[in-house]
Amino acid sequence: MGDALYLIDEIHTPDSSRFWEASEYEARFKTGEDQKMLDKENIRQWLIKERNFSGQGKPPAIPDEVRIDLAEKYLAAYQRITGRAPQLEVGDVSARIRKNLAAGKYLPA
């Protein structure tokens, strides 16, 4: 094990953590209001509230506007966390992940 990096799940999304707007956190917390989120919670809430789906059975189709809203949240989260605009490119996701891990010296080049 030592200093090895183990990739488990969701390396390229903010799904495994919750990202909230820090500037609004206290006020929302005090009033019991939901936090303003920068993660995939919009998909989960849409499934629960709009389609009464909580993980059992076949999931409903997710409309483009809901998926686009999620993509915009991911882009905003990336920019807020890194301070850089995302460099979007069409291509092989696996190859891009390997390339980025090698560039960060997590894998041999």
C-alpha cells in the first residue's frame, strides 16, 4: 500500500462530497433553509419530488434540462474549486483520466 493512490469511484465529479456556497451557509443554516449546492443533489431531488423515485425499480428518463442543470453545476464547482475555467474536450474519458493522472505523477507517463 504505502504511498499508492487507489481510485475507487467518481474521480471526476463532486458526487462523493457535498459542496455548498460558503457565503450563504450561516444564513441558510439559521433559517433551516436548504443549502445552495454545487453537486448532483438536483438529480436526486428531481427523481424523488418529480417522479417519486428513490432507487427502487427502473429509473425514469431524465430530461435534458435537468441533465444540463447538473452539467452547469459541475462546471461551476470546478471553476470555484480550482480557480480555472474547465478545458472541455470531446474524447475518450478513460484515456483523459490516465493522461491527467500521469501528468500529476500519480501514474508513470
